[in-house]
Amino acid sequence: MEEIRAATELPSIRQNVEFTTFDGETLVGELAIPVGENPVATIITLHPLPTAGGFMDSHLLRKMANRFPHLINVAVLRFNTRGTSSPRGTSTGSFDSGVKEEFDVRAAVDYVKSLGLSNIWLVGWSFGTELAIKYGPDHDIAGAVLISPPMRRATEADLARWVEFGKPLVALVPELDDYLRPVEAAKIFSKVPSAQVISGPGEKHLWVGEAATRVALNHIAEAVVPGSRPLPTQA
């Protein structure tokens, strides 16, 4: 066995995918599924702000796709929202500050459902958390995990929809975040009974380094597959 490091890519079946939005944009991505097993859950990742360098390969999302299919038997779909580029390619359309991205979230959920994948979780990071909060209740999902939610585009009205929706909403908030810190986050999310705020002691918005990655991935894994924490550090 070897230690799992930043560049480790554990066994999975990986395939490049494309799917089309309601308004005709083509989104590019990658689906990673477990080898020889039916996944117990499906994660759709929603990446950080594309105008600030966020894309489907943002490091926590890439590492999630590289590890989770093998470690916790979960399928992971990563994709570029409209107008976003990565080594995988460029999705058509243009960035719309979280408005028309509603169609991107819908297309991603419809795509994994068309493959027969179920127990769907949205896992957003930064800008991606805004999409999860705003549009998650529109879909048949199991819940959402929010990594470093800035709460700049999502409103109190968006959060209020989660009260009736009732699905788990797990917010992973860095202690030293530039936008929203745990004490303030606890106040904001306290209005949603199904919400849980988890502090990341000593961490910042970008979760830099393998130690930070392990903290974040352990909390995400536990939310999606209860009992899966702690994740192995060797494989």
C-alpha cells in the first residue's frame, strides 16, 4: 500500500461526457464510477467562480473524483458550467453570474438520472455553493454539501426554500475564510432545521494542502455516505 497524495488517482472507470441544457448549451465534463460495483450515491460537483479561475478541475473536486469511487463506492460527475474552460474542454455559452447556470444544474441532474444513477448529492465549492442553495430544492436530490459558502448570490429567500425541502444541507466553513466565517454562518443557517455548519479550524477559503484536503473530503464523505469517515490515507 502507498500513501494517498495530492496526485494519487485511485482505480475507477472514467469517461468524458457531454450533455445539453434546456437553452441549448453543451456542457463538458467527466464521470468517474466505481469499478465492478453499483455506486451507493452520486455526487455532482459545482465548481468555484469561473471568472476567478474556478473550473471542474479545482483541486478538491478533482481529488474527490480521483478517490471517492474507489474509497466509498460513489460516482462523481464533474463538469464545466457555461462558458468555463479546463483541460477537458470548454462548455458553450457564457458566464451568467449564477442565473442561467440554473439550466446547467438541471442538465447535470437530468444527465445522471438518465444513466440510472441515484442518491444524488450536490457538492458545491464557493460559487458552486450558491448554485446548490438556489437550485437544489428544484430537484430530486438527497442533499447538498457546501464548501466555503460565500453567501453573496444566494439569498435568505433561497435558504428559506430548504426549510420546506427538508433535505440535509451541510456547510463546511473555514475558520479563516475571506467571505463567511463559522460564527456568522451558524446564524445564517440556523433558520434551516436540516442545516449543519461544520467549522474548519485554521483553514482558509481554498483548502490548500493535503492536510486541508483530507479534512474537507472526510466531512463530504461522511455527509454522503454516513460511517465512511475516516477515509483511508493509504491505498
